[in-house]
Amino acid sequence: MEHEIALALPANTHDALRQWLNHLPHTQYERSTRLLNVYLDTAHHDLKRLKAALRLRFDTERSCWIQTLKTAGVLVDGIHVRQEWENVLQHAMPEAQTIPTLECEAFPDEARALIEPMMGTLRPAFHTDFTRAIYQYAHGDNAFELAFDDGLIRSAHPSNGATTPILELEIEYTSGDMATMRQLALDAQTQLNATPQTVSKAARGYALLA
């Protein structure tokens, strides 16, 4: 299960955000990378109808492809809670230009049962490409990942040039007290004029196709 708080950031907040993160107690910078993502679905958007999202991601810093399946989940006290299955693709070429084939056998039975009937009809629906700066918060039993995403969502269809920006902070639970994670999010809202991002990247991608 994934537990995450997403915050939308105002434009031109890059310097303020980095200053806030670099001075946040118990927080250390980990790495930055460029994440190139393609979301797959059928022509009739059957995964969307099932409130699921299937993504292939190329992590440029690690030179690997990752497959991820997520459910829609629920919003509980400001925290997005959803099922997530993720695997590094073992047989994919370590290059961004070639979109690999899904490795369904790597998913557990529940996830595999969802996508196997669609395998022959899946195709790119939209892309979410962004840079991500990753920080780790660790204090006592509390551990959270903070990720600053800056980029663009765009349609995968040549005839549809629609785009929408990505500028947000994600705080993902690893362990500890979720009340502490909520307090971090409240601090970010106060210091950065951030607002809760209640619409996922996948949902915003599908909105471009409407």
C-alpha cells in the first residue's frame, strides 16, 4: 500500500522549495533524476474504467525501466492511500528511446489478473516527463521520502498536442507516525503557498484525452 501526500506548488517556487528542503531538520538530499513515463491503456480506456493506472518509467539516473500498476485508492485525512505494484524490468534495454514489453510474470497474481486480459490491446495513452529531486526525512521511527517534481504531461497521440504542467511536492510514507507526515505537509503549505493536489498525474493525463 502506498501512502502519500501531494502538494501543488505555485510557479517560480523552485528556489524557495530547495531552501525549505535544505533547511528542513532531519532531511537530507539523496539524488536527482529525469523520469520519462508512458502510461498504457486500451483504445477504450479499460484500465481507466477500472480506476487503475499502468505505467512504464525510465529512470535516467539509474538507467533502468520500471513497471508500475496502481489502483485509484482513497483520500484519508489528506493522505492518498492506494495499492501499488512495482518492478524493475529485468529484460529491458537500458535506454529511454525503446519502450519495453511488460513483464507480467513479475506482478503478483492480483495485479496480473487485472492486466493480462488486455495485454494484446495496450498502447501508449499519455506521457508524464519530469525531473525529480529526492530528499529523505529520518527522525526516530519516522521516515518519509520528499520528491520535488517539475515537468509536463502530454498526450501520446500525434494529433493531440495538449499538455499540462507538473510542479508539485510528494511526501511518501515509509515508516513512523503519519501525523508527523501531515505536519510536514502543513509546513510546506505555509512556507511555500502550496495547496493539496487531489488529482493524480494519471487523472490529469486522461483529462488531456477527453
